[in-house]
Amino acid sequence: MLPLGLLTAAQGHPMLVELKNGETLNGHLVTCDNFMNLILREVVQTSPEGDRFFRLPEVYIRGNNIKYLRVPEEIVEIVKEQQQNQPQGRRGGHGRDGDRGRGRGRGGGGGRGGRGRGRGGPN
């Protein structure tokens, strides 16, 4: 089970986020992206010592600050069920991916500058 799949399924549900600085945030997940950046609504923020609490309408959390996520067990069960119902075709694994891994090929001059560009010089 991939974390991003779990997060997308958890949208609209309550969750707990612990940050690397020790703060915890409890709220409803609005959205997440591929960098695991989150937006939570109706948030209760707790200080690292656990002695101060703040109520916030909405919070943006940068993904690289997240230490721990807790989602409801029902969401985990839903995602497990969805993965079992998916066809087992080409999920993950190794092997050929179309034309990937087939060398540089001929011509095209793609990539960074192409052949013979050197340093500077006329375009």
C-alpha cells in the first residue's frame, strides 16, 4: 500500500499529523499532492510540550516537515479492499517500460545541447 494512495483515500476524513519539530496537528484532510504537502481544515495544533493548544481554520503543511501520519483504520481497510479488487496486470515490478533503457539512439540531438556544442560559441 503506497502512502499517497492512502492519503488520497483519506481526503475529507480526520487525521493526525506529527511534525519533525514535535508539534501535532489534528484536522480534516482537504487535499495532498505528490510531495505529500497537505492542507487540513478545522485544525487543533498542539505544542511540542503538549501544554498549549491552538484552533486554526486551515493549515498548509509542507511534506518534508512530516514525521508521522495517523489515518482512521476504516480508510486503511477501504484502500486494502480497493487494491485487492484491482486487476493484477502491470502494477509495479520490474521489466521493460516501452522504450526506456534502450540507449541514446541515433540523431535527434536531444537532451542538453546535443553533439558538438562545446562551451559557448555561436548558436
